Amino acid sequence: MTNTIPLLTPRVANWMKFLCLNPNVLSDLLSEYGSPINIHHTDEFKQNIKELEDVLDQAEIPHLVQFARKANKCKAFVHASRIHGCGVDTASERELQECLDAGVDPQKLILTAAVKTRSMLELAVGHQVMVVVDNEDECRLVNSVAAGLQINAQLGIRISGFETDTGKLYSRFGFDLKTVPDLLENWTQEGLQHLSYRGLHFHLNGYSIPHRGQALLQSLGLAEELKQAGFVTDFIDMGGGLLMNYLKKAEQWLNFQRELKKAVKGEREPITFGNNGLGFQMVNEQLHGSLNTYPYFNTTPRKTFLSRVLEVQDEAGESVGSRLAASGITLRLEPGRCLLDQCGFTLARVASRKRDARGDWLIGLEMNMTQMHSSSADFLLDPLLIPRTEPQEDGPVQVYLTGAYCLERDVLLQRKICLPSFPEVGDMMVFFNTAGYMMHFFESEAHLFDLAKNIIYRAGTSSLSGDHFYADENSMDFLFQAQE
Ligand SMILES: *Cc1c(COP(=O)(O)O)cnc(C)c1O
């Protein structure tokens, strides 16, 4: 049986490569801040925003990009958004408060929290931040808050239930789009006088380009209908879910899936912990299911994705892009993950090595499964081992990486990993491109372990040292220092 491990080589930005070539500096950071740490850099963030803005400028569509902050909690990206001039999509009171404190223009903020409290709404409405409403109870609460403040609340209406070639899209969020004209009429009848309708909002699960095109066309149709009834739509917000590409090579991606299927069928050595099928499984000696992970390799990331959405055509053959441009309606979008492409990595220290009863090597890292957690079945990128001393000529070696929680399932990556040399205690492991969701979204403090520190790297002209890094909580101080 073959036992070569399929590789999944990540795309890695130059700044990350540069830091990895300076192991002493990285090791000092681990000594100072503990393991693991998340290291961020904001240059790529601004480029990623500009990439999307360029597509919309070329299509002559008025636009506002709003960074979906829930994908990464660092303040550095809020400041970068403000400096770049784009907006931020906030999903909690604290996210919103921090954006206001950072000086982001309230006109460029939007509140899309799934559950909205009175105090959250007082903050948003008081600053005239656009609020996206999800249900009628929320509309009444917003109206009551706005009445109390003696102002009008600026509202987007979250809609769902779009018709597509695969049927009506269900979502637990928002109003069925068919009900919106009645909803707006009812506001007047119910005496909700403090609500100003400004636009439509949706966010689709998954990564379908045609579905987003269809949703935009149906939103444009609804905006037309509302106009007849006297309600002007200033913006349509297409939410996030623009793809990003993590991997270098298509053939590795295909090969990995081939080998995974073979392993699940028992035709080769397992390539995942406990032969986890990551979505594939054997039922009555037949292989069933499909890969249940993010499409880590894809050929339509970010700007290609957006361009393709704009190319979707209506029944008369007119494209979404030209219909939007002709309508004069502003296209808002709220990408999270794809703006964080190449903006951060996670660094952890090797604590132990041992062989388990199956004969597999388990490498224990000073981190836990919540500090790099994919909402899909696994994070399918090869990590990099940075040896602290001259590596022995004892590789390659196949290992699993395990974490600090008392759970059998605290295995950091389900995949078996091939390392070029056998790791020593104190060596470092780098997980690339974790800034979008992986490092923050699921992190927990079980066992009372501290949360990982977030460090910002700022490039400088002097040779690399600790001076090029600061803790994210000090983001504001560093900006002011930079301005002095
Ligand atoms: C999560 C979310 C986003 C961001 O999605 P990405 O996949 O990170 O681009 C945008 N808008 C809403 C309402 C969301 O819930």
C-alpha cells in the first residue's frame, strides 16, 4: 500500500515568508506573548479591498465595500478600513462601539447583528448608523428607540427566499422578499413613523455565483416595485461569501481528494486522524458523500467571483452589472474572509512528541483546537515547521498535530502532515492565512487558558526586530505615534 502523504501547499505572502526567515524574532515574540500568537499585517487587506473596488469602478457601479468584522476581531483592520475609506459591517454592540471609537465614519458603518438589543440599537440609531432589520419585532424596537431619541432610524431590510434554478433558497434570516411591499405599507399604518427605508440587504449561505446574480436581479425587481409605491431604494447590499483561494496547485487539490477517497475505501494507509472521511464515508461497501470542507482551492477568488456575479444575465440578456449601473443604486458588499487573504498567520511552539498505540507520531503544540478552527471539516493547508536548531537529517516524517484541551478530538489538523525533519521541543509551527475566521471565530477559554495574543507587524526600513511588532490592543497608540 502506498503511504506517501498528499501535499497541500499554501499560497504565502512575501511578508510571511520574510518573518519565517527570522526564527529568532519569532521565538522572542512567543517568549514575550505566549503560545500561540496570531501575527497580522494590513497591507494585503487594503489591496484586497481595492481589487473589489476596481471591479466596481470599471463597471461604473456606485459602491461601498464594508469589511465584515466578525471574521477577525483585531482593531488594526478597523483602522485600516478607516484609513482606506471603506466601511465596516458590525454584528455586535462591541464591534460597533470599537468602530465608532476608532473614528470610522458612521455613514459607512452598518449593523447586521442577528439579535439586536435596545442598548445596541440606541448606539447605532443615535449615530445614524444603518441598521439592517430581520423581523417585525425588531422594527418595533428600532422605532421605539428612534422615537426616544427623536430621530429617524436609517434602515436596510434583510430579505431572503430568492427563486433559483435549484428552488427557493431558504434562510432563517430576513423577510421573504414577497412580503416587503406590505411590510413598508404597514409601517405607516402601524404608526412606525421613525423608520426610514433606505435599502435591501441579503447574505447567502454558500458560494454560488449564479445564486448571487439571481438574488441581485430579484432585489432590483423589488426595488422597482417599491419605487412605484413611493419607496426609494438607495442601496442593495449583497453581503459576503466571496471566495478566496488558499492553495497553490490545482493538481494537489485533486490528488488529495483522490487519495482521501482511496483511504476511506481502505485502498491505502489513512491520511486523516482515525481515517476521518471529511464528508466521505462507506455505506454498504460503497463510497458516499462529498468533501465537507471549504473549497480551499478554487479558480474564482475575490475579484473574479465578483466579476462573474455581475455577468449573470436576466431573461432579456441584460447583465446584473449593467442593470445596477443603469439603476444608480449603490451596490454595498460585506466581504469578511476574502479581505483577510494573506493578512495573518498563527504561530505555536512544539511541546512534545510521542508515538501512539497505532504507531503514529503525535506532536503536541502549545495551543488548542479552538485557536485555529475551521467551520468546515478541516483546515486543508500544510503548516511550516521552523526548527530552533540545525535540523537533523532524520526526515521526512509523518505526524498528527495535537492540542492542549482534554478532548480526544483536540487534533489540530485532521490531516496527517509530512514534515521535512523530526520536530524538537521548542521548534515552531506556522499555520498560514488564518486571519479569516480560523483564529478568532471559535476560540474559547476552556481550562482557563488565555486567548492567543494578536500582534501587528509593521514593515520598517531597519533590520527586523521586536520594534516592528505591537499588540493589537495598542493599535490606536501606534497610529498616533506614526502621525507625530
Ligand atoms: C458572515 C457575514 C458576512 C461575511 O461573510 P464572508 O463569507 O466572510 O465574506 C457578511 N454579511 C453577513 C450578514 C454575514 O453574516
